[in-house]
Amino acid sequence: MSIFEQDLAPTPVNHIALTPLSFIERTAAVYPGYPSVVHGALRYTWAETYARCRRLASALAGRGIGRGDTVAVMLPNIPAMLEAHFGVPMIGAVLNTLNVRLDAEAIAFMLEHGEAKVLITDREFHDTIRQALGMLTHPPLVIDVDDPEYGEGQAVSELDYEAFLAEGDPAFSWQWPDDEWQAISLNYTSGTTGNPKGVVYHHRGAYLNALGNQMTWAMGNHPVYLWTLPMFHCNGWCYPWTVTALAGVHVCLRRVDPQKILTLIRDEQVTHMCGAPIVLNALVNMPDSAKAAIDHPVNACVAGAAPPAQVIGAVEEMGIRVTHVYGLTEVYGPVTVCAWHDAWDALPLTERARIKSRQGVRYPTLEGVMVGDPKTLEPVPWDGETIGEIFMRGNTVMKGYLKNPSATEEAFEGGWFHTGDLGVCHPDGYVEIRDRLKDIIISGGENISTIEVEGVLYRHPAVLEAAVVARPDERWGETPCAFITLKAEQQDVSDADIMAFCREHLAGFKVPKTVVFQELPKTSTGKIQKYVLRDVARAL
């Protein structure tokens, strides 16, 4: 033992678990009267939001919810969703944000697999939730959110969210996690096979990635953040915690509406927003009179497929500065950024767009990113040409997959997290994705499993063979493109018939937007050559 360990053991005075819950306590104490939330006519201060979060924690505790219990939420970007990010973990419970675009079967699986004790849900999703609950043997306690900005819909439960908060104590003494390794949230990711996997986040990772967001984007105090990114997606990339730490304003938005976005940017003087390239593309296609609403600097963070050069140029002309990031559900959202160099500002637009399309370098809060051989994990040369798999390691990698040790072990094999994405490393160390190892389609920021879509296509009585690949799309980044060989006696089936069938069995965003009828190219062993089909889809 060195002299620096002698009589210098960690104590509660100098060593405490990291948690993003500390952010709201500090912000409410330092800036109690500052605005915290804007949602239509609703306006809250940080003192009020902190009190509401503590009421939620207290009310849940009063219903017997505690450490290790799962509280699921099916909510759009509304105040209740933000409050759940603090109120649920304040009692040691785990927040499970459900993808509001999913169908009842998928929701039922997640509620059962995650062992949800409580479900907080918005009236907009009444039908889906009712169906999902009907599939469960032991349904959770359901709390109904009647959002005034929705103003319609049928109650899912007799227990109203505001009435539930009234059960709680605004001065409730919430509990700090005993251990920063304690789970804070559960996020389901669509895998390439079978059921979705439950990604478990810990308090330490959530705290650090929230700080990483601020560091890479140089967000100052009191940002005005517009929720164009779904808060259900990787816990809103940890921005519920980031914006709160900076005593910013959470400007809520139930759904992406270009005119509404531009109006809120002007009226609330929005400084930051995140999302898929589709959000920027929607703004670019608005009339010039609407775009003129942007009269101050706005920063936009985009992930997924990089926007085309013309979109980046048009967005920058509107006064929006674009930052490109990359990450996965398994790493708390974005963990690499195309860190910008001032010298690049003088480059022509096409060159700037080419540079911005790279996924970049690691956040300061991620300890390692490598492009290497998928089998040996040997790093590839930094030549911008040699393709390898992207690997990551650090404190912002998930705990693992819930109740799935084999999948966790496979993902962490060799001491690195295997992203499943293929890319190159440029001479300056910046990573750029070239393909997806497992054929996942990223459409509007959402992952779509080609195997899941193919499974549905094969259920159609007229389909002999089917393969699904990504087709580039200016609006969505990518959309599913289905290649189908029909049975000899069923040649009169149309693409509209196939799409209608898929809509009956899949969430809307997973339905193929393009259907091509042809013989499928195969290898000598009979395996479908998807790389050939991707080339065809790109050329359509």
C-alpha cells in the first residue's frame, strides 16, 4: 500500500454516488424562480417542477413502489414525461420509457419482460394500451395523463395523474442511490432477431453522458431546449438531465410539426434542439415567410444518417448551426461527435457537409472508440478506406441487457462493446459509418429490424421469398424497401396489397415504403445477396 492509501479511505464526506438527480436539487435551490417548463399555456418554475417530481416520488412510494421496481411510461414530450425522469428514480425505482410508435404486442412484451408495477400513459395511446393490457396476466397500476394540449381521447384509467400527484408530498425526502451502479432506466432496443432487448442504464452513466452533452455542445447556462427529439428514445439522449443541470427551459412538443417548431423557436427564443435529419428537412421545406421566424442563433444536433449537403446548406442559411453525433441505445444515446475545427468554416458547402457527415470522435465522457476487425478486434489502419466494426468502452456503456446474460456477454466480448456498425477511421482519427453489420434500418431516428419486417411479409399468402433492405430517403434518412418473389399462382398481388397487409401487423414506421417484385439474387449456397439488393434500392 502506498502512502497515498494509508488512512485515506473513501468516506461519505469525499466519495458519493454520481446521479443526475443531484442536478434538479441544485437548480431548484439556486434558480427557484427561473422558468423550467413551457407547454402550451402551462408555465412552471424550477421550484414548481422540483416539487412536482417529489410529489410523484412520494405518491409512488405511498403505493408501495421502491428500489428495483419498474415504472413504465407511454408519454409524448410533455411535463409528466420530464417529471418521470426525476420522480421515478428518486425512490430507487427504474424508469422504462416506451416507444409511443409501437404496436400493442410489442408494448405488452415490454411491460411483462420489464415487470412493470406502474404504467403512466397519455390518452392518445388509449387503444394501443388497452390492447396491450388485455394481453397481460398481471397488469400494472395504470395512471391516466389528461394533457390539456391533447384535449381529447378516452381515459385509460380512473386514476388521474394530477390527482395522483396530489397524494404526494412536495417536500418528500427522496433517496440518493446507495451505489451509482444502481439502475436508473430501462430502454428497449429493436434487435435483429426475436424480441427487443432491454438496455439497462445506471446512475453514473446517466450523470456522465448528461455532462458529455454539455461539454461537446458548449451549452451555457439557461439554454432554451425544444423537445423535437422523443424523450422515450434513450431517455431523450440524457437531455432531460443535461438541460436541468444548466437550469434551462424545457419547451415541450407533443409531435413534430414544422410550423409549430418555427413558432416556438421564435416565441420562446429556442437555442437548442435535437433529432433525426427529417426534422431539419421538414424545416427546410417550409415557406420562406415561415422560415424568417428564426432571428437568433439556433443549434441543432442530428444523429443517424447525415443530412444531404443541400439540406445542411439550407439549414445553415436559416441560421441553424448543425452538429452531427452518433451513438446507440446501449451507450445512453450520442457518445461521438463530429468535433468542429474553426478552419473548416472557410471550406465550400459540399466539403463542409462531407466533413459533417462523419460520426467523429468520442465524447470526453467516453473512454474509448475503435474501428477494428470484427473477429480479432485488431484496430484497422487510419486510412479512411479499411472497413471494420466500431467498438466502444467506458462509463457510458450500458450495464447490460435485462435478463439476457448471453446477449450481454456477446456484446461485451473481448473487452469492448460491439456496436454492430461498420465504419472506417480517417487519418485524423474521425470515424465514419459505412454500413450496418446487422442490416438495421434507421428511419427518422428509429431502428427497424429487417428480419422482423421479413417475418411479416412471409406471412402473406402470396409471398414466396422476401428480403428487406434500406433505401436512402431525403426525408427519413432511410426507409424499408421490400424485394418480393410472388408464388406462381398469385401474380396479381400489388405493392399496395403488400403495404396494407404490413400495416395490419407492424407499427406504421416499419411498413415498407417501396415494394419491388423480382427474383432474389442468391449465393451458391442459397443465401440472399442483400448487398446486391441495396445497390438496386439505391438506384431506384
